Amino acid sequence: MPESKSKRTHERIPHLMPASVRWSNGGVHEEVWYSRDVSQNSVFLYTDVELKMGSTIEVAMPLPPEITGKDKQVVVRCKARIVRIQQREADKRVGIAAVYDDFEVVQNEPYAAAPPLE
């Protein structure tokens, strides 16, 4: 059987943290979603909002030292493009994979927008 080739170019790091997400869909919306994992060029988030492939979102979230190469986590703000949408059967949440188009470090201290999911 042929080996499947992954499109991933960077290692994913499990990272269950709150992320402030803003998007435009008949108006500007903003709420806290939760990340499942991150890499140097992408993030996977859970939400109950239905968005379309290719949509742009703005995300403010902490990135761990394994991603940033710094000695502590930092908060970044990025524009990202949705490249995959995955419906979860169990709880009706939607998983969204998004690739960063642009990002900047906005805070060099711990992030406390919302408590982590249990």
C-alpha cells in the first residue's frame, strides 16, 4: 500500500488553551475558542461557529516556547486562513485548521483571557 504524504511541514505541539478569535460574517464577531494544537505555521481550534473554507480569522493566543524558541510562552496576534473544517459527532463542535498568513508578538507574559478547558 502506498504511503500517504502529509501536507504538514512543521511539528504539531498539543496546546489546549483559550484563544481570542475575531471573524467577519455579516458583521464582526469575537469570542473565545480553544486550541487543540499549534505548529510554527498553523493552529487547530474548536468552536461551534460555522465558517467556510478559505475564510480569514484573526487569532490572539499564547504560543509555547517549543514554537517560539523563547524561554517562555508569548502571546501572538495572527491572521489565518481556514484550510480544513472537521465536524465532531460527539458534541457538535467544529474543528478548524487554519494556516497563519501573518503574525506578530503582542505580549511577552502569560495569557489569561479564559481558563483552560478541563
